[in-house]
Amino acid sequence: MAKSKHYKMGVGIYYFNIKSGIQNIVISRAAKIDAINTFLMYKKVGKDAEWLGCWDGKRFQESTAPNLKDY
């Protein structure tokens, strides 16, 4: 049985996952540039990171992953 989330996603917050073994760690940042820099740092060190995007209350917007060449 899947464990339920113990947090609520904030509207206008950027999210991404870090896959670590059997765990998925959800990381959030309020500012887009901070979220992109953190996401790219994890990718640069070889972590399996998945960009989710900006939560609008119902679904993720801006869900295309940032590219290291663009920043």
C-alpha cells in the first residue's frame, strides 16, 4: 500500500524529484532561478533528477526540464 504524502504542494512553487534508491525525494524552491540552479547542480554531480515544474494547484506548468547548455 502506498504511503500518503504528509505535505501539501504550494501554488507557484517549483518542484523536482531526486531518485535515490527506492526513495523519491521531492525538493521545492520558491524562485524559478533557484530551482533551476539546484536541479542542474544535482544533474551535474550525477544524480537521477526529474523536473516537475511549477505547481498551479491542479497540475504542473513549465514542466520541460531545464538544459545545462541554456544556463
